[in-house]
Amino acid sequence: MEYGKAWLNYRRIEEKSFCKYLTGIYSQVEDDKINSGIKELNIAFEGMYGIKIPFSRWETDSGIQLKISSDLSKEEYYIHPNGNVFLIEGGSSTGILYGIFQLLRMLMEETPAKDIAVRKAPDNPLRMLNHWDNMDGSIERGYAGESFFFQKNKVMVNERTRDYARLVASVGINGVVINNVNVKQEATRLITKEHLKELKKMEEIFAAFGIRLFLSLNFAAPMELGGMATADPLSPEVKVWWKEKLKEVYEHLPRLGGFLIKADSEGRPGPFTYNRTHADGANMLAEIIKPYNGIIIWRCFVYNCKQDWRDKKTDRARSGYDHFKPLDGAFLENVILQIKNGPMDFQVREPVSPLFGGMSATNQMIEFQIAQEYTGQQRHVCYLLPSFKEILDFRTYCQEERDTVADIVSGKTFSRSNCGMAAVANTGNDLNWTGHDLAAANFYGFGRLSFDMSLSSEKIAKEWIVQTFGSIEKIVKNISQILLNSWETYEKYTSPLGIGWMVNPGHHYGPNVDGYEYDRWGTYHRADHKGLGVDRSSAGTGYSTQYHEYNARLYESKENCPEELLLFFHYVEYSYRLKSKKTLIQHIYDTHFEGVDEVETMLELFEEVKGDMDTDVYNRIAARLKEQLLHSKEWRDIVCSYFYRKSAVPDEKNREIY
């Protein structure tokens, strides 16, 4: 696999029935997206069949025909044979582009031509990647090298940009935020003429693949760029400054999708400084950007990181709901609240945010993280699609039907069109894009799932493996097994039963049971000599009451609470017996040992494909798996030792715990 190919690794295939259509490509419409699609077809056909085919603007009775159909919605496609013609239809050239990638996906899976007939519109209106790239080239929570968008405070536009756009479009993503939500000083200048010329080049490349460019915005820009004394969103002078600034931006970037904003959290400026609400802040910008068809995406990651965690009523989990639920219905139509999948911070397991289903009059999109900040940082295999599927399938009980998270974020529940899915990206300038070759499955999988939420984790994994590594049965079987078990394996040797964290403060890699950077007193998980866990019932922090009645009752008691979230919602004594009849402390011991055993199995499965895979790729993955095995043992030993010393209860199986 060469630099930049990832899953667009078109190789020779044995199935040749599609070759009868390779007489030419025909389209009555030609624009940048059609040209991108035609180029992709030729790259693919040369790789798969060793041939290139001509393009013509005339319609004929054979070959591949690209056609815009008024029967399809804008991003919808319909691919199917029709006699000697293979039709790729779309509601627009964007739909045709998506149809082309679907066709190539199926050909790479060696699907016979007669069986290729698919009609699909995307499930989510917005399908986005959020990059946390900084202009100096660093990436916050970046585990795959440095940024390919920025270097030395300059915007980078080159062939890598185009390769990235191909990858993004191939899985149906239609929006990309290129800079960090924590907008540092130099990144504030992205909305000045200094950088707009290069951003325009990037915008044009993105547009040729159906992608809208977005930028993260500094709420305090009027002060940092304009020299003003305030950034008060209700100040007339501030509004005038923003109006003039965004007029300048859109003169250079007419297709800019809008802005992503993090405010009033972890030191970021925001409307709270001026005793204003988040609706005040978001609506001020939304009103100004509306004439340009722009969107303001406002993150709900808002909490006071300096509060005293010794207070048993203090609960970071409550903050998102407490801040935003009272504002339901107060936001303009071109504002979208971007809500993290859980109430905390992308932990390996946490409950679904109660804002989903809790707000009925506000646009919402879900934010996932594929960068694996708390799930092994792309040094451990942790295929997150099973987790995403579980979250999207969660019933909120906000109404009798269409009440799942998937229903809400796709707009079905409350009849909304400004909504969808976003993920914190996991790419960098490493040769293989994602540092760990297997981490690319999360990039691919998020895109595919955001486009088609009916896809299973198994289906997505198989697609990605075949396109990336080929269709050798042993490779598909073994890597599928590695991926599909990896999330629960990681959970087993790290933090048990939804308690979360237990990582080193700051960089968040490696076990540290008391490691929570905003808790100087080591009381986050409430562990003592009797038990551990946080009481979030109505008798505790009251977090459980933020859910609709069915889920609130479920989480209220230890007996009814789903065990995978038991310690998130309850303080539990070590002697408490789970449904398995094991005590809590024995469960902690057993799962941590099981997790290590399962990583050993991963490594064994991977070693079986050594002769069937590119040597460089094999060596890179093998090295990562060996590191994961060593690191899982470190997690096991530190966590088990900690709770042995806390509880003074020995392991029933007499294993060595230090």
C-alpha cells in the first residue's frame, strides 16, 4: 500500500463481469465533481483491470453513463445496469460522485455486475469531521504525526489535500472543520486576508468532492483581531465588527459552510463573561451569517473545570443539560448544538447524553471522537463502530416512536434538516494517515455510518478490510475478529463498569487510577476501602433525573442499572454481587486479566496473516500490537494492585497481584 491510498487501494480483482461496460464513460453534465468522479473511475479501473477508458459528453447505448435525475434528492444516488449501459444516477453531481464510490466499493468486494443495484440517500444531512489541528503544525490529541493542513503558521494546500478529499468523499462526509476548536492566537487570524487566499484553494478542492469547508472560530476575535475592549454578543459595536469581518471572509470563501465554536469551557472565552446566554452568543453570529447560507455549530461541551469535586453534589456530567436544556427553542434555525455522545468526555463507556431527547425545539448533531484520546490513542486497536452503533440505537423515550439517538440526529424525530453527525478526526501526515494502520477503520467506519446508519459494524469492518488489504479469506476473518472484539477488550483492561478516566492527567495515555486533572483530591471515582463509584441517582448528584422517566427509573437503582454503567451511576461495595454472581472486586480482577489474554489472542491472529500482507504494513501493525500487549499488562497490574490495596480482598484465583 503506497502513501496516501488507505482504503482507496485499488488492486487487481478476479471478478470481471463489469468489464463489458468499460467501453466509455458518458455524461451530459460536466463540472468539478463529475470530473473528480471520472478521474476516480479511471484510477480504479486501471488498478482493478489494467485499463483506462475514454470520456464523452454524448449519451450512447453502451458503457457507463452518468446522469442527473430529478427523481432523486440532491445527495442521493441510484446505480444499476440497464442493458448494455451501467447507469450512475444522482440528484446532483454530488449524488453521482457518491454513486461512483459505491460502485467502486462493490467492485473491490468482487460483486458481480448483475448484482450491483443500489439506491441510497444519506441518512444524515450533515456528516462532518472536526480536526483539532493547530497552525504551527501540531494537533491537539493528534496521534498520527503533524497536520497536513498547517505548517509553521501557514495554510498548506497540495496533493495531500486532494488525496484527503478523495478519502473523505469516498465515505460520504460532506463537511470538514480544519482547525482546532481551541482557537489559539495565530488560528484566530484564519479569518484575515493573510490566509484567505490559500483557504480559497482548499475550498475549491473540497468543493470538487462535495465537501464544505468550515472553520473553528474564536469568540473573542473582536478583541484579539479588532482591538476592541469587549466581545459582548449584544454590543452593537461588536455586531458591526463581526458583520464587516464575515463579509470579507465570504467575499473570498463564497462556499464556506460556517463556523464551529467552543465557548465558556476549559478557558475558552464566551458569552458568560458578559452575563449573556449561549443563545445570545450563537444567535448573534447566526444572524450575521444567514445571508451567506452559513451555519453556526455551537458545542455543548461547557462545564466549570475549577469546581470543588469534594462536594458530593458536584457533577460534571450534569453541566451540559443544566446549561442548555433551559435554552431549548431559543436558538435560530441556522444554529446547531453539537453534543458529545456522552455527558463526560469520550470515555470508553459512558451513558448517552440526556440532551438527546431532552431538547425538542433545537437543532442537534452528535459528536463522536475517532481520535481515541481515551481509548488507546491509536497505539491500541480500538474499533469504535460497535460503540457508535450502541449509542445511535439508544432509546431516549422522548416520544413513543422514532425516539432513538439516530432518529433525533438525523432529523426524523423533530422534522429537522440542520442536524447530523460529527467526529473528531484521527488523521495526520504519517505515511498511513492514522499512525496505526488499523485505526483507519474508525475514519472509514464513521463516514460510512454517518451516511447509512443501517450498516452493521461487521459489514463496515469487512468493507474496509477488503478495500485496504485485499479479499484473502484469512486476512478478512482474522482482522475482522481483531477489530470487532477490540472495544470491549480495551474496556476490560482499563476502566470497569463505566467509571471512566483512570488515565494520566494531561496527555491521557497510560494507567493512573486517581488520574483526573481537574480533581486535586483524588476523589473522582470515590474509591475507598469499602467500594467505588459515583452516586448519580436522585439521592446523589441527581444526574439520573435528567433522563425521561423510563431511563431515569432504570438508572436510579443498582439492581436495575445496566451493569456496564453501574459504577457511573452508583457507589458499589466490593462485596456486591453482579449478575454473574461474582463480587465487584473479583469482576475487576477477572476482566483485567481477560483483557490481557484477549490482546494476546489479537497478536496471535495477526501473526497468522504474515505471509499474506505487505511486509511494511505487517511490521507496523505487529509493532503496535506488541506495544498494546505490554501496555495492557501495565494497566492490569496497576489497576488490580490499586484495588487490592484499597479493598484488602485477595483474588479468588490466586493470581499474582503486586
